[in-house]
Amino acid sequence: MLENAVLVTGTGRRIGFHIAKRLFDDGYTVIAHYRSYTDDIRILADMGITTIQADLVDSNKILQFVAELQTCCVNFRAIIHNASSFEPTAENLIDAAEQFDQFFNVHMKAPFLINQGLQSLLVGEADAPADIIHITDINAENPTPRFDIYGSTKAGLHNLTVVLAKKFAPKIKVNSIAPGPVLFTEQHSEQVRQQMLDETLLAKEGGAEPVYLAIKSVLTNPFITGASIPVDGGRRLSKR
Ligand SMILES: NC(=O)c1ccc[n+]([C@@H]2O[C@H](COP(=O)([O-])OP(=O)(O)OC[C@H]3O[C@@H](n4cnc5c(N)ncnc54)[C@H](OP(=O)(O)O)[C@@H]3O)[C@@H](O)[C@H]2O)c1
């Protein structure tokens, strides 16, 4: 049984992988969740990190995942909800309906059920509260119309931050970290990338490390809850 575990969801690539690896390097006991088995998951497992597979796509699978977590850990220091679906809203209504269920489940239902199911096992260090961190997006505040389902379900995730901060206080802090242009995806054309950089005050793609640094600052600060911390190089101020 693991003690003081930090659960990170969606660690099979990119930012989630980076968060899990950096937490481990900094001495935390990490549980790395993934959906698809990847080379990055193999790297985390080879480092000695516990990895658990779950598709956070429907209630039954999410509840099975919660039950597995309840049996593998004595307690948790933190939960970091990073898993996410990102794509523009489909033109076809039937596809959009499917996307809505998928985005809602990954961005809102899974975090809610995992938080609710594990809250009695969340324990902080010394007299400081434990942590729940939701990785949202600056789109939650200033959404892009083409990504309306993505943005609105991320906004729902931030609303969960606020209500769960109230519900779980004073034992657990609940905060959002809202990235902007941190890592471009293959879907971003050169033109879109340039537009995003032009709209970013600090004029660069931030990389995964600034997201980790924000997580670390939340974990080590005992007096922040119900907050959203942008990690966006200032793009939220100038995004069209
Ligand atoms: N990249 C950016 O610049 C940026 C900007 C703003 C916000 N963010 C936020 O930062 C976080 C990480 O971003 P990223 O770019 O690293 O994301 P990403 O490359 O899209 O990776 C998302 C992860 O979530 C997992 N996932 C998706 N659907 C799932 C499901 N149904 N069940 C379980 N896991 C699922 C994926 O697993 P599979 O490998 O199986 O698909 C993948 O490992 C996300 O929350 C994202 O919204 C990122």
C-alpha cells in the first residue's frame, strides 16, 4: 500500500508525463494514470512509478478506477487532474453529441467522482491542507468559438474548483492551473502558431516546465484555495 501518493491523470504524453516525472524527481510518491500505454508510460514504470490504466470515458470505468485507487493507497497527498480531450467541435450534430459526452466525462465527471471518492483519504503535510489541482485552460475564461465544447467543459471544471474549495475546506485546498500556449499540438498550423505567439505577451511557447512550477508552488503554499493561476505568458490579456 502506498502512502502520501500524488495521483496525476493523463500521464501518457506531453504535460502529464512531465508533471509525473518532475514530481517523482522532487521526492513525491507518484501514481501515474494513463489511457493508452505509451513509451512515456514505460519510462515512468521503469523509474519505479506505479502506473494505472483507466479510460475516464464513462461512470462505470471511472468508479472502477476510484475503487482501485482506494485499495492501493493508504492515503493521498494530492490529486492532479491533467487528462483532457482537445479538438474543435464537430460540424455534424451526431458527432458533436458524442464529443460533448466525452469532454464532459473527462473534464468534469471524472474529476468530480475521483475527488468525491478519495476526499476522505486526502491528507496534507504537518498542519497544511492536502491538494486537488485541476488543469484547466485560459479558454475557460476567454473561449474560442471553434472549441466551444472543450472550453465550456473546462469552464465547468473551474466551477468545480470553486465549489469543491468550499465543500472540502479546511482539510483540502482546491485550485485550477490554467495554461495558455504551453505546448503546440500537431493540429496547430504554422499560421495558427504564429498568431498565438503574436497574442502572447511573453512571445514564446512556454513548455511543460512552467506548468510544473505552478503545481509545485500550489503544493507548497498552505494558504491558496479556490484560485485559478494562469500559466499563459499573458495571452489571456490579448487573445482575440
Ligand atoms: N498543450 C497546451 O498548450 C495546453 C494549453 C492549455 C491547456 N492545456 C491543458 O493541459 C493539460 C495537458 O495538455 P497536453 O497538451 O499535454 O494534453 P494532451 O497531449 O492532449 O494529453 C492529454 C492526456 O489525457 C489523456 N486522455 C484523454 N482522454 C482520456 C480519457 N477518456 N481517459 C483517460 N485519459 C484520457 C490522453 O491519453 P491518450 O494518450 O490515451 O489519448 C493524454 O495522455 C490538459 O488538461 C490541457 O487541456 C494544455
